[in-house]
Amino acid sequence: MSKALLICNGENSPALLKRLVKEADFVLAADAGADAALKAGVIPNAVIGDLDSASPRARRTLKNVPFIHIVRQDNTDFDKALHWLAERKFTACAVAGAAGKRMDFTVGNLLAAFTYAKCMDIIFYGDGWTIRPLVRGLKFAARTGTRMSLLPVSACRGITLKGMKYPLQNAAWKAGQTTGTSNEVCAKRCAISFSSGKMLMYLED
């Protein structure tokens, strides 16, 4: 498995970035994410985007790092970055700084990730939480008592939850339904399965 770390220009924790770097095979910054990386003392392997927001300081400091200029303007730098990683067959991507600052970008980033979730295991990281776009079932481990929410962004069928305080068996949810909000881990191993649909999984640390 080849794992990338994608650094965006939203809210970033330097301590979190430093931890995620240790787990990554390749670090990619999305445009002004280069400045967020430098603030945390992280040198990315490449910077990508339309390159309209990376600071002159970042360009000077990273003069030996490739800046990949994608001209098209009909998608975001986040989308450009995930497309580039998918083309290079990365199978996992940790995303930092894709939330916060602008709510439209936050929501847009979460939705755009579904385009690539079939070929990459994508996890958004924030201070004390992770969010995964799910297009298939997932088995995971978490500390007992951890809060977990499932938010369907399309109609979902055959939903089964195991290892949770509120389990489910073959349930169906409509897009936007809030039934899956504020569940709780109650076993060492948990499992989510569903036969069709897309949902976001929010998990607190």
C-alpha cells in the first residue's frame, strides 16, 4: 500500500501534521497548503494546484520541490490533488487541513472525496476527529466509549452495524437522515456494512 499525506490550507495542527508525516510515503501540498506545511516544519515532496495562493516565501523555501501547475479552473486544488494521486495509484490518503476557515470548501472537499473513495482509502484528520467517505463496508477498532456518527449523503440500503451501542440490521436511510448521529463504540472491533449508497463516518479520538 502506498500512502499519501495531502496538506490543505484549512485549519491545521502542527503536532498532527508531524505525526501524519511519519506514516506517509509521499507528502503533497495543495497550493497554499505549502505554507501550512512549512509552518509545521514539514517539507512536502510536491505542491499542486492552480498555484494562485502559495506565498512567495513558500516558493522560495521550496525552490527544490516540484510545483505542479494544473491550469483548469473548474475544480478545486483539493480535487486536483486527489486526481493526481489516484492517477499514480496511491491506495490511501490522509488529508489534513481540508476543514475549517471556509465552510463551502469544507463541504465541497468532503463531497469531492467520494469520487476517489473507490480507489483510495481516504481519511480526513482534524484535532480530535477523523471523517471517512464510505462507499463500501468498513471494519475498524476504536476505544470503547468513542463517539461515532454516520451521515448518509445518498440513499443507503442494507445498513448493518456491529460493535456499537445502537446496532442495526439491514436498515435503510434516506440522504440526509440523522438516525446515525451520535452512536458509541462498545466493542474492541466494530463493523459497518451496507449494500448501496454513500455516507460519511465521523469518529472522535
